[in-house]
Amino acid sequence: MSSVAKRLSGKTIVITGASSGIGKSTALEFAKTSPDSLKLVLTARRLDTLKEVAKEIEGVAKGVKVLPVKLDVSKPEEVRGLVGNLPEEFRDVDVLVNNAGLVKGVAQAPDIAAEDIDAMFSTNVTGLINMTQAILPIFKSRPDGGRGDVINIGSIAGREPYQGGSIYCATKAAIRSFTDAMRRELISTRIRVIEIDPGQVETEFSVVRFYGDKDKAKKVYEGVEPLTPDDIAEVVVFAAGRRENVVLADTLVFPNHQAAATVMHRKSVQ
């Protein structure tokens, strides 16, 4: 057994937005890395898809227990009820991966739809904060001030705002500020607060941004080789698998063709 597998062994991990993309890949990567005694709580709005992910995990790691939970993080009442409704064996959470997030449209002020603003803030910001507040008491109840990992999936957009992404960029900047403040607030504990900021990753992200228009979404990735959800999942599991005294506080991950939010090299497409 590898040292990372040993450190993760027996832990309970909660992953939001786990039905696809980075969340699904992260669940699979945890299971493959420590396949003997892990417990995974996978949450998303699509329960049927989560159950398919659970079957996939059980196929590659029979020692991993998987609990699919239907949850919309944008609804505070659902988040508040999460921990109390978990079976006893899944309540002692060790790692929270705040992955659920979305982007809607490319409109610029003053033409940004109110429902898009609300959807992005209620999921990306309020949802993440509420999830963290639901799980932190479990971490803080442990000896020596507390122990556990909060891993927030941010974005390069939280560091570099760009045209057509003002609201999404603002939500990711808010996550960055919340993460940094919380790390300072928890400095006297063994609770690790980690942010991982991907650059361009090919997921359902762009399909959602363009309201289901797959042709528009496909054009985003023409002439480039974006990161895959697996690339980010490997970083998440690497961060969680460090020795407890090691905090990968802040990680920015680009594909090779990208150097900043809006600096990319595209090959000509024939």
C-alpha cells in the first residue's frame, strides 16, 4: 500500500457536484488511490447519474463504500439537512470537496439576466459556504482544535476577470476570499483549507454556459488541448493525501497552451 493510500485509508469524503466532470473524476480517483476502506458521500442534483457513478466506483474498488445523495447546494434547507440525514457510518466526515459550480451565459452589464446572477451566486458562493458551515462542526469537534480538509475548487476566473464572465469571475473571487479568510480563522487547528484553481478544463461547463448549445460549447475547445477532469482530480487527491502537516494552500493548474485566463495559443483548425 502506498503512503497516500495509508493516509486516506478509512476516511469519509464528501464531494459536491459528483455526477459528472471534476466531481465524478475526483470520486473515482479517491477510490482508485485508496481502494480498501474509503467511504464516499457523493452529492448532486441528479440522483440517477450518481447511482451510475457509484456502480462504476464499486466496479474498480470493491472495498469502497459509496453513498449517493440527491442535493442541490443552492438550496440552504437541503444543505442544512444533509449531515443529520446521513447514515451514522458516513457522518464522521474527514474531507469536504466543494466542487459544485456553474456558469450561465456571456452577457455583459447591464444585460445580465437576474436569474443567471442568482443561479451562479447561490450555487458557487452561498452553496459552497453553506456546505462548509455544515461540515466544519464535525472537523472542529476533534481533539487539538480540530482536524479535516476543506478543498475548494476555484478557477483562474477568480484571479483574472474577463469580458463576458463578470458574474462568474466575481463568484470565484468570492470563493478565493472566503477560502483565504477561513484559513486564517482556523490557524490554531489541524484543519487544512485548500484551493485548487483550474484553467481551461473540458467538462459540461461550456454546455451549461451556452444553455445546452453543444455546437457553441464545442467551439470553445477548437484548436486546443484542454485539461481533463481527471487532471484536476489527481491534484485534489494529491492535496488530500499529503502528510497532515502539509497544506497545498493554493494551486493554479493550466493546460500547456494557456498562460492566463485570456492568453491561449490555438492551432488553426482546418
